[in-house]
Amino acid sequence: EKAKEELDKMVKKGMDELDKRKLEALAQRQKEIKEQTEKTAEDIKNQGQKDAAEKLNNAADSMSSAAQKMQNDDSKKAEEDQEDALDQLQRAYESLKEQAEELAQQKRDEQLRKLQQELENTLSAQKVITEQTGAMELKKMKSEDNAFSREDYQVLIGLSDEEEKLAKGLKSIKDDLEAEQATVYPFQMSAIVDDMMFIEKLLGEGFFRTDSVTQEAELDVEYRLQELIDALKKERGRKVRPFGGSPQGGGGASMKQPLLPKIAELKLLKQLQIDIKKRTERITKEIDSSKPVEPIMKEVLKRLAAEQLNLGRLTTDFIKQVEEEMKKEQGEEKREGE
């Protein structure tokens, strides 16, 4: 019986020493985390994020207190300090998250402002070409032989070159927007670029046309550019979608947010279909009233049919993108809830 008691004491002593070593190891680890937290707080403070830095320092203090209590075998009170440290970490995360969203909002507004300005500059330049096209047509009609002079042809070649420059510039804007995960806006820009190249051809050598065919194409370009500008104006200032995630769960804070949300693209998609319908009705009416039909008018209708086909394909792809995004969001919400 005495031997059994001695054995029990030895086992208990061994367990106590083991528990003590575990607490010491945990206390050391707690101290290391505290030091890393202090370093992070200093880095954040240097970046101007004082509120989050203060909360991280508070968390570090709680961690230091927890480590001390663990070394003194007071694990119960150490747990209270650890809970407080977690609370301060959560507060720091929320503060940083809010600042990140504000910065994202500012960046997005600046991108949209720049994009809007580029489109407004393009529209202004297009209006100049449209006005000069009308002036050249009027000059031709007033001439004795209803024809252009040699100097007029040079002016038209210059207008054609300017239209080509506009098309290249808009294509560059379109490429930049595609990099921002947009779909419908770049599609509209591509369609406008195609129209600009068509205008370039009509104004240049081989056609030298300044009549209603060219002017209507120019006005269509102006109208569609204005549509894009108006749509961007509505988007500026709209709150970006809040970043998800948490210190424990990770989440979507690192995911790149699209410059233009799907709802904005959907609105434009609907407007594109309305525009194509109106232009189809107008062109069909012009073709029906002109006999025989000019080859150029058949080309206009053919181009419109191709645009309608491409819009249908775009709509199908757009639906797939929306469905994929919905699945991703549902997956993220499920992970955050676990």
C-alpha cells in the first residue's frame, strides 16, 4: 500500500512537471506572438494607421500579461487575457478593413473619373469631325458641279486620319478596361471602334463620302459614347462591395474587386439591345425608301446584323460569368459560416 502511494506521488509529480513545462512552452510562444504583434503595430503606425496600431498594442499588452500568468501557473486568468487579446485583434482587423475599403473606394472613383474624362475627350474630338463632315457636305452641295475640289479631298483625308486616331485611342481604353474584369463596356467600345473605322473608310480615299450615311454613323458614335459617359457618371461615388473575411476565416479581402459591377454592366447590356433595335428600324426604313439599294447600305445592315449576333454571344457569356460569381460567393459565405 505504501509503495502504491509513493508511485502515485511520483506519477503526480511527473504530470505536474510536464504540465509546467507545457505552460512554460506556451508562455514562450505567447511571448513570441506578442513581440511579433508589437512589430506589426509599429509598422502599421508608420503607415499612418494609428487606430489599428493602438489596438494591436493593446493586444500585445494582453498577450504579455497572459504569458506572465502562464509562467506563474495561473492559466485561468491567462485565458482571460488571451480573450482580450483576441478582441483587440478583431478590432484592429475591422479598423484596417474599413481603411482598406476607403482606399479602394478612392482608387475606384479616380479610375472611373479618368475613364470618363478619356471618353469625354474622345466625344469632343468626334463632334469636331462630325461638324466638319457636315460642313464639307454643305460646301459640296453649294458648288456648281456638286463636287469636291482638290483641297477638299485633302481635308477629307485629314478627317479620315483623325477618325483613325480616335479609333486607336478608344481601343487602348477598351483594352485597359478589359484588364479590370469588365465585359459589356469593352464590348460597346469595340463596336464604337468598328464604327469609327467604317467612318474612316467613308471619309477617306475610295469613297470621300460626307452624306447622310457618314453623318449618321458619326452621330451614332457620339450617341453611344455619351451613353458610356452617362453610365460611368452614375457609377462614380457608388460604394464598392465591402471586403469579406475575418482574422480567423481569411475571406475575400485579397480578391480584386471589379471596377464595374455586374449590375452596371447588365444595365448597359439592356441599353445596347435597345440601341441596335432602333438602328435596325432606321436602316431598314432607309433601305425600303431608296431604290435601288446602295451597296454601302447593304454593308451597314450587314454590320448591324454582325453586332446583333455578337451581342447575343456576349449575353450568353455574361450569364455564365454571373452564375460562376454567384457560386463563388455562396462558397465564400459557407466557409465564413463554418
